[in-house]
Amino acid sequence: MDLATDQAAASVDGIDVALVSMPYAAVQRPSIALGQLKAALSQDGLRAKAFYPNLLFLDFVGMETHRLFEKVRTEDLLADWLFSGAAFPDFETDHAHYLKRLMARNRGLTKDHEAEALTARFMELRKQIPDFVDWAADKVLAARPAIVGATSTFQQHVAALALLRRIKERAPEVVTMLGGANCETVMGRTTHRAFPWVDYVVSGEADGFIAKLCRGVLRDGADLPAADMPHGTFGPAHRVQGYPRAANGDGLPRATTQDMSSVPLPDYDDYFQAHADSLYRKHIRPGLPIETARGCWWGMKQHCTFCGLNGGGMAFRAKPEAQVLDEIDALVARYGIRNLEAVDNILDANYLKTLLPTLADTKRGLNLFYETKANLKPAELRQLVAAGVNWIQPGIESLHSDVLKLMRKGVTAWNNVRLLRLCRQYGLRVSWSLLTEFPGEDDAWYGEMAAWIPWLSHLQPGGIAALRFDRYSPYFNEAARYDLDLTPSELYSYVYPLPPAELADQAYFFEDRGTNDHGRSLLHANATERQGLGAAMDAMRDWVRAWRDGSVPILTMREEEDALVVEDTRPCAVASKHRLVGTAKRLLEAGEETPPRSRLLAELARDGVFENETEEALAELVERRLLLEVDGRVLTLPLRDPVPPLPLLADFPGGYFFRHPQEDALISVAS
């Protein structure tokens, strides 16, 4: 039997394509990549099935161990290290040193666990991983696939390599494929060149040609001619005749789907079957990923310096409004779930005039998540809420305009503070973090932020994280311009059996090894002491703690006859109640619009209020920490009473995993 006949027989007896999501990936939502690929294959008449070993992994390790992954920074590669022994059985490294550095870089790990006990647990789990890989391979091979393709984003890469290696060892006739964000351009070529058990690697967006590629593979197996491979595909032929080149980016091809209307509605049936079979299904409240656009319209204008998303596919493309509405209705009808997480990098600005008003008018009862810019106007935020967008990630990233300028965010600090206030006023939950340690920043900026961050404790807090240097970001692409000497994140060398040059091509996360890194990485034990940054970090931690204590700080105002009565329970409050009349009342009301200071003074002067009276009232309100002056703007801090509640953490549109046995649907907003 020749190869083509063998492949055909496999297709007849089993399925054509198995699509796999390996650990570590969120268990509370299906993979939109696998959902779209399965739909595209099915539309072309091919038999495909998606497998979710990431859910099996939860069953394998248990909930307590699974939670540890959330305490580890993605760039520190815990899942990759665990699977490294199964993927590269001949590669030995200093595991004890890896774990020592892991815990030094992720101090949350040892907050509730002794370092020695954690070391023993991780070492034992690493020994057990080959059994897990066999278990996952059993599940996949039982379907008798002709092709097995895995998706790889962030910490899935080595686990995917381990599975595909085991598949190839046990069933050499099966053709293996790998795709996803970890396979873009040079990373994909390096993976393909270094790990020969992977037959085909796809760089970029495969939904437009996956059926054509798979039909060619079903016909020719590993002998598919290079000329028959779609753009962005690396195959066995390239190992012999050389890899294709591209004129843009880093010189290697990346496939892009130009017409978003051609992207199929994802098929999540297999995820929900895997969810039903999970031992922890009662702890998982699923959400549905949706995709309404790709690329970033802001990045096309001005690429944020730290952003490595999109690879070479920054061009913004959005689905038509009617298609989005149809897909939302179809997903809700099919799965009975109204929690929808848009995976778009940024909300299409046109949707504020088209899609969102329609969703608001038709009252579909959705619970939506979107990523947005931070300069949304009050009317636009109200439109989001009316449409069912209850949770956003607005890319706040800093509360100081000079840091935001380094980022090229296109917003200033007053935009971000106003957004936090408005979101709290409208009951719109926000995911955000304060990013720190940018090249060229001044420590004094953090000292300035630290002075007034406590004033915002009634608004929703964010996290705090050091800058990470990602491939494809301007910091990576133009490292010399920013005086950066980048090297792969420290722990890559404990995961991949690759020489330094190949490791640099495989890595996505990088660190600055320059002497002027000011502690942006942990490569230098003598990182520069930074008083301002330390104060800002302490202020952010206090803010988070204030919400975790169960009594969220209050700063509200209400009309009472001719006065504004302000109630204040913030830790920084100078009084629990304020009664404001006259000029002070007018200033607090005017500050809700965050006007420029000069314009506000001019307006009051036209109404007959002397400048010295206005200045005195402004100073008094700032002293009481009821007004904040930033970037020449006047921002009112109290919220209008009543303030609607925020969505619960368990109501995140992308799903929720109840990680503690005592958790239930009544998780407090302050958790």
C-alpha cells in the first residue's frame, strides 16, 4: 500500500483531522482557533474533531496544583519546563536551578507553600508528564486520524511538541501539524527545522486555507510539494530545498486572512463534550470566545512600543455588523450561553455607531467583553453598557502621561483616571494593569503617581507588572534605538535543547541584559533601587487590599437642597462627610466633565466668580482629596449616588473557573 492509499484508508476508517489544545490553556473556554479550523474543515467535507487535553490536565494534576500555574508569569515557562522531558527526553539541564530561579521570579508561589515542598511537587509532576502525554495520545489516536494538528500559544508549545512526538512514535503514518502564535515567522521556521517529528508548521492565520492544505496532505502525506503549500506553511520539502522568504517583517512568511467575512462560525461542540466529561465540570462556568475583528487600527497609526501582538498582521479587518449579529445569535442558540468574550485586540470604532446600538435596541441580554482604547467618551461607555458589554480591557497601562508617551498609547493620564471613574459610575468592570520600568522613564514620575493613587481607592484597582520585551514589538524590532541589549527570557535555556542562536529565534519573551536596565529583569542581582517606583507599587498594593478586605471604599455625592453631600470612606479620607455649597459645589459639578483648568476658571469668571475665590475653592477641594488636577485638567473624584454594582468576578464573559471548593456564584466583587 503506497502512502496516498494508506492516508485514504486512514481517512475512511477514522477521521481526517484531529485538532488538539494542549496545556497550559484556560479550561473555562474553548479554543477559538480550533473552533474556526474545525468549522472550515467541516464546510469542505472533511471529518474533523477537536480534543482538549488542557481539560484532561486539570483532571490529571488536580485543582490545587493547577492553581499554581496562575501564580507564574507566562514568560517563566513552567508548563513548558514540565513537558520538556517528554518532548526532549535526551535533554538534561539543572532542574533544581530552574525551580530556584522560578520561585525567585514568582514570589507568589512561596506565599502559601514552602520552597522545598514546591520543588518536590514540581519534580514529581515532571516525572509523571510522560504518562499524561500517553493518555492524551491515546485519546487522539483512538479516533484514527490521518492528520493531527496542535495549536500553540504561550505555554502550549512544548506540550504540543511532546504530544506530536509521541503521536509520530506510535503512529508514524499520521501526519503532524503545528500552528498558532508560537509558530509565527522565525519561531515557526525554527520549530520546524529543529523538531523533525513535526511535518508541517503554519505561520499566521490558517482558517482561509486549512482545508486546501489538509486535502493536499491527505493526498501526498509528508511529500506535498513546496509549490502546493499555501503561503505561510513550512513543510518537509523545505527542510531539503530551503525555507521560503518574505519581503516584509523578519523576512519569513505569515499567512493573513484578508476578508473577515469568510472566517467561519466556530464549532465548539467538542469542547462542551470534554467539559461534560471533566471531573471538575461543576467548577467551570464556560464562556464563548467570539471574533469580530483582527489586527489593530491604533497600531496601524502608532504601534505601542511594548506590544508584540499580531506578529506581522497589524492590518485591521472587521466583520460586517450583520454577520456579527448572526454569529452571536447562532452561538447563543447552539450552546445556551450568553457570556461572550471578544478576542479582538481592539473594538472596531465603527461598532460604536452600528453593532452596539443594534445590540442595545434588540436587548439580547448578553454579557460581553471587549478590549478598547482608554479615551472613550461618557456617551460611548453608556452605549457599551446598554449593548451588554459589562467588562472591558481598555489598555490603561499607566496613570502618568510621561510614561504613556513612552508607550505611544495616544492617551494621557487624565483620560485613564476619567475612564476608571466613569466605568465605576456605570457599573462597567475594567481589567487593567500598571506597567512599569520603561526605557527612558524617570523615577520621579512614579513618586508623583504614588502621592495621589490612594485618592482613587473607591475606583476599581488594577494589577502592577514590569515591562516585558516581546518579539514583534517596537522595543524588539528597534532594540538599538532604545539602548536595549535583548536576550531570551532567562528560563528558556532550561526548556529547549537549542544552541543560543536558535533559542533566540524560538523565543517570544526577552529581557534586557544591559547594565542600564534599572531592574526591568531579574538578570542583575544589584538592580537599581527606585524610591518612586517602590512607593507606587506600595500604593497599588494598598488599593488592591482595600478591595479585598470586603468593604469597598466609598466616595459618593448626592444633591441635598442647595448642597452636594459627599460621603467618604476611603483610607485617605480627611472627613467622612462633606457638605459643599456655592463655588465648591459648582467646581465639583463642573469637574465631572474633566475640563481644562484654564477653561473652568474662565467660565466661572464670566459668571462673576472672582479668580481668587475659584482658586481658594479649588485648593480646598484638592486638600479634601475630592478633586484631582492632572495634565492641566480638573477631575471630580466622587461618584453620583446611587452607584450600580459591578459584575461579579464569576461573571467574566470569557468564563470562570471556581478554583476553591468553597467558592460559589456569590463571589464578592471585592474578592
